Amino acid sequence: MWTLPNLLSLFRIVATPFLLLAAWLGQEKLFFTLFLLMLLSDALDGILARALHQTSDLGARLDSYGDILTYLATPVAVWWLWPEIILQERVYIFAAILIYIAPAIVALLRFGKLASYHTWITKLSALLMSTGVLVLLIWREPLLFHIAVWFLLLEAMENIAITLILPEQKSDIHTLWHALRYRSQHEGSHEK
């Protein structure tokens, strides 16, 4: 349980209230420091888990919980620090939140728990979103953030399709094709 990848995911979970506190207190430098560390831990946990052969269902769930907390706390923190950005980008921010939670709701309804697919498009989407949010916050340039939200829509559609295709909850499904292949293998093993 106490593997380095799991500790990195736990860091994001534990850091979330401090990210919010930094924003509440108007501490921009502390907010950026925590936010960058949280993004870095998100980037590294999966890489290290695979490199160190420490992948697990627990690790996948911790990573997903860390992601959810980070991505849902960030708009609240930004509201406290820079309300003008939230007002200016409210349509895209609201859309991003709805798009982000839609696959989680579908997974909860279908399997009774959150999905931890860690698809390739999810990894690219996280990189785009993280970079887009940083560019928006630092330089007030929204274009990359807008592109990231549209890309997030593609990610959500794939994750929902995977949830609907899989016969049972499974972690680390890299693409829709992998989900179809898993379902086919699962159905083939039940026919024997």
C-alpha cells in the first residue's frame, strides 16, 4: 500500500485542503506551489507505478480520487483568488466541471463505484487541461484552456462508452478498442 506511486496520489488528496486554504487566505505563491506539485505528482504516479511494477487497483483508485479532488478544488480556489477569471470563463469552467463528472456518474450508476480507466486520451487531456489552466492563470490567455475543454469532451465520451461496453468494472483500460477486446474475451470465456 505505501508504494511511492500511492504516496504521490495520497499527496494530492492531502494537499487539496491546503490548496483551498492558500486560496482562501489570498496566498497566490503558495497556491501555485501546491498546484504545480499536485500536477507533477499526477504526472509521475502512473509513470512510476509502471516503471516500478507497482500498479494496483488501490493505486488506480487513489490516483482517480486525487484527480477528482484536484480538478474540483481548483475552480473554487481560483474563484477566491481571481474571481474575474471565473466570471470571464464561466461557460467553459461550468462545461468542464459537467463534462468531468458525467463519466463518474455513469460509472457509479453502472458499477456502483468510480472508474479508473487511465486511458491514453485521459492522459493527454490532463496534460492539456493542466497546461491550459496554468496559461490562463499566469498569462490570462484562455485559448489553450478552451481547446482542453473540447478535448475533455472527447475523453468523457470515450470513458462513458468504455463504461457502457465493459461487462464489469475494470481498471487501466487504455482505449475504447481495449474495452471492446476485453468484453469479447470476457464473453468468450463465459461461453466455454
